[in-house]
Amino acid sequence: MTIQQLKYAITISETGSFNKAAEVLYIAQPSLTSSMQELEKELGITIFYRSGRGVSLTNDGAEFLPYARQLYNQYESLVEKYGNQSYKKKFGVSTQHYSFAVKAFVELVKHYDSAEYEFAIRETKTRDVISDVTTMKSEIGILYLCDFNRAAIGKILKSNNLEFHHLIECAPYVYLWKGHPLANNESIGFEELKDYPCLSFEQGDTGSFYFA
């Protein structure tokens, strides 16, 4: 097993296609397929189920991928820390997609000398935010906690010797066009929205509600 093979497996799972993964990785698709076959043979499992519509993880693959991600993240952390000789102090923040986090990060950077510090902000998924801080790829992680995921995420943070510190309370908001039947209401309850279509933002298999 090689670091390169782990990267290949992670990319295939994220793109859902050997062809798309080969494009992202800038390698020939047959080479990618051969590499994955060698990895599956070495491990004695089938990682991906292949069909005409793409690929999906098998049960063994779903169990293998979190370990692969963790190991690859640790490898990236080593490369980031020791792969160059700049010796700049590093400060990284891993966060879910929040505009306030990006704005605060930009304001922070303005107060420090970029010749002395190397800054990085990483917008990613819940599990990766936790992993980045656990492996010290980032010094701080910003997560969304609610009643659905609080208990599960709390256990994961505790098992990784991480602490959660409250930043802000975020209330839900509804954005409506001016001609909407509810547009003139001073407040709107969830009960009033039940008859309207509900669209969700796809966060992948490691988003916040994976832990709910």
C-alpha cells in the first residue's frame, strides 16, 4: 500500500467515477484502475462497487476510507510541516462553509507579517475539520453544533482530546421574495413552512448531519 494509492482511493470516492478521478489526478484511467486493483488485492477486500453509472463504496470500502483519509491527512501534515525550508510560523483554520469565519480570518491576517507567518484557511466537511485539528494540520476548527449532532460530535471531540468553545448562537432565517404569502409575517415557524418544498445542501458522507 502506498500514499499514492490512498490518494487515488479518496479521489475516486469523492468524484464517484474512475474517469473523473483520473482527470483530477492527471493520470491515465487504465493506470488508476490497475493501481486500485493492486490495492484491493493487497488488502483482500473490494473497495468500490463498479456499475454503468459510476462507482460506489462497498461495505468494506466504507470502513476503509475513513482510515485512508486519516492516514493521508497525517501525511499531508508532515509534508506541510517539513516539506520546505521556509521555517515560517504556521497558523491554520479548518472550517465548515461560513462567511463570518473567512472574514474573521482575513482580519486576523492583516495584523501579522506574512513574511513571518504562513496562514491557511481550509473550508471542508465536519469530519475533516475534526481530523485537521487532531492531526495538527490546523490549530483551530470551526463547527456547527445543534441538538441533532451535539452528543455524537461531543464524544468524537472528547476521544481526540479536543475542546469545544462556544463562539456565537446562529438562529435559522427564511429568505423570501416580496410576493411570497409569508413575506409580510414578522416571524415564521417551521409549521408554516411544511407545505413548501424543502431543498438541502449536499454535504457528502461526512457532513454535519452524518453525526445526527
